[in-house]
Amino acid sequence: MPLWSGYLQAMTEEPKFAALTFVVADDHPMVRDAMGQGLASIFPGVRVIAASDLAEAEAAVEANEPVDLLILDLDMPGMNGLAGLAAFRASHPTVPVTVLSALRDPAAMRRAVDLGASAFISKSAPLEQIGRIIRGVLAGEIHLPEEARAAPHDAADQDFAARAVDLTPQQWRVLGLMREGKLNKQIAHELSIGEATVKAHVTTILRKLGVRSRTQAVIEARRLDLSPPQAPA
């Protein structure tokens, strides 16, 4: 059967799509609405739940289990670079995540996949391409844009992801705030926890990352940035 014919046949399988639940997280209402309409046209009967930031996305996933896919924008409140993605993957390891972003940096695309995203899709991609990639993700595939596949692979990014895999969601949040240069007192206030709890998290983060100081941990945390990490001075 020709590939296009198979694609059209798959689009008509309404009973299977009607059982799907997607969460679309983006802080721009027009983007959320357009994605919801587009997904409904590709996956007839799918339930699409909108969220405007990471906290809403997490709440939507928890309130509507099982969720089949989270479609996540990286540049929205609560993300802290890639820390939000990593924190979500740590707390919801069975929910596939597809990043839908205007970001064009190949290194950041790779880091997103290293930290647990199943796919990275450009917001400028045609709707039929988005649908094809999402079908692949639902089937267990990993997708990177061509420019990210062709870019030189940074082994340090993959090594960071491997060492940080055991961080809890709260430790990812602490690490993200450490990366922003915030002190323990500021982190405690932002996360509504005690300063002693922050200190305990920092100690555990250092151990899991295999570093000896807060400064070294912050250098490692630059892997969470959405631009290429800078070499330490």
C-alpha cells in the first residue's frame, strides 16, 4: 500500500483516536487553540486539554490520567529552561512528551531528547508533519529534526542526562533555580519549603551529579539552558 494511502487510512480510524487524551501546554492562547483544532482534525475524537504553564500541565495530566501525550512549549512560565521538562519526566515517566517549539538551536533540541522528550517539533512544521511525528511517538518512536540529527553530538550533554536521571522532580526544580543564581533562602521562598530542606536537596544534587561544590553543579546545570552551554572560564 502506498505510504500516502496508508496515512489517509490511519486518519479514518476514529475509534482508536477517540480513546486518546492529549494535553497541550503553551502560554499563547492562539497557539493552544490552533493546536487543539489541528489535532482534532488529524485524530478525530481525541480529547485535547489546554494548559498555559507547566503547573497547569502537570495538574491536567494528574487530573485526567491516563494521558497519552503532553505537547509542551519550552518558553513558558515554570519551565526554567529544560529543567521543567526534566522535572515533568521525573514525576510522570510513562507520559510521552513532545516538545513543540520555535527554538531552532540543534544542540538544545538534542538536550531536550536526552532529558526525556520523545520528539522535538518546530512550530512552523506543517500540520500533516506534526500528525505523522505524533503517531510515531505514540508508537514508541523518538524524533529529532534533521538539523539536530546532522549536528555534532555533544557527549557531555548525554553524560549530564545520565548522571541526573535519578534527580527527583523537586531536585530538578532546585537545580533549575540554582542555575539562575538564586540562594538557598530565595529557593526556599519560591518553592515554599524550609531552607534546611533546600540545603538537603543541594547536598543530594551534588552527590547525584558527581560534583563537589555548588559552583560545579551550576556549571553542569548550564546543560538546562536553551542556548549552547558556555565552557567554564
